[in-house]
Amino acid sequence: MKENIFETIKKVDNDGKEYWSSRELAKVLEYTDYRNFLTALNKAKTACENSGEVIHSHFVDTNEMVLFTEK
């Protein structure tokens, strides 16, 4: 059986909690521009809040180092 693409990019923290990098999710979901994915992510945060959930329980802001390569 083929492994789910989301399982292949899943990360697990020291407490065993699963999480996904937004940059990796954007690629898997075929967003060509990360800024467009941020719009979708913000809508997901609003939906989370509107359903009575605490946003910070489901979304954690982090700063990732982005490496640029010359072409």
C-alpha cells in the first residue's frame, strides 16, 4: 500500500505530538506561491476560531530559515 503523502512530511515533536510545516504543506498542495497558501492558512485559522477552538492549540507560528540558491 502506498504511503499517504501527508504521512511522509509529518513531523513529531519531543512530546510525540504530530505537526506539519506550512511550507511543506504548500508544496504538497501544489501552491506555486507561498503567499497564496498563507491566505488559505489564515482562512483555516478563522474557521478554527469560529468553531470554538483555540487557534494556538492547532496552529503554531514559527520562523523557518529559507535557503535561496542561484540559478
